[in-house]
Amino acid sequence: MILDEMKLIAEEQGYELTETAEKVAKFMERQKIPLGVCPCARDVPPPYRGCIGMICKNELEEKGICHCQVFRKPICK
């Protein structure tokens, strides 16, 4: 299941999933989009287009959240 993979990626990379992550995961499953192809970066060549690829990491560092709104930097409490 894609959501489980997203959770694992977030944990390994030190990020959190957003409230939108489940919706994006369901969309990707319905459309048969593998996790290695970010729906927001389909035109970007590998290895930069996968979920938590270079584009996502750059967005996370600059904005604190990726374009798909799946991953975010941890919120300090």
C-alpha cells in the first residue's frame, strides 16, 4: 500500500506526513502511479521525480512542505 510506503519514507527521512497524504496515496493507487513517480513531477527525469526525490527535498528545505503536500518538516511542539 502506497500510504504505508510513504509513512516509511517519512520516518526514514525525518519528515512527517500531512493530512493530505492519504488522499494522494489513494489517488496514486487508483491511477496506478508508482511511488517512484511523483504525480507533481511526471515530466522530470529520474532519479529526481520520485516521492522524496531531489525536487521534494528542495521544496521541503525551502518551504517546509513538498508540492504534493504529502511530506512536511516536523512541527516543533
